[in-house]
Amino acid sequence: MTEPTKLLRIYTDEGAYLGDRKVLNVIALRAREAGLAGVTVLDARLGFGSSAHMHRRHVFESDRAVVIEIVETDQRLRTFVEGLEDIPDIGLITLEKVEVIGGSGLKAMLEEGE
């Protein structure tokens, strides 16, 4: 039986930093280093979270809300999230069940594990 496939979403800000590096870059690099199937960073035109601060792109600054998506097996995603605990104020993190129905990347990896 194949392990459940999940979609991890991390909601953060384009202007969020960990030291001198953007949080979205740190997360993408860590995902690659962890050998996860892939990562996608999506820019939002507009958004706000618990702070109610409205995030949008301005002429001289980049303060858009971003969503980082990763599709992978449940356990690998949970392990990955545990490794993000050193990032303060990362934002909301969600995990939901997905069904992979096409494409060559993750589907092929999952079928090899059967």
C-alpha cells in the first residue's frame, strides 16, 4: 500500500527574512536538500493574515503574500516541517490530502515505492 500523498502549504511574506536570506528561498533550498519531490512558490496579488496587515506589491518594495506548495508523502512532509522550527513567524502551515492523477514527477516516485 502506498503512503498517503499530501499537499503542504506554507503562507508567508515575500519580505520575510531569516538572517540575510528570504524565508521563501530558505524553505525552497531546504526542500531540495531534503530530497523532496519539488517546491512551487506562488505570489499573491493581495493578502492578509492574523495581523490584518494588507500585503501587496508596491513600486519600491516587495511585500506580497506568498504561498509555498510541496507535494510529497505525509511522513516526509511532517519531518520537513519539524526542521522549519528555527524560522520565526513563518506564517500558517497547512497539510491536506491530495490525489496525484497525472504528471511524471511524484507519481513515478510513488509508484516505485509500491
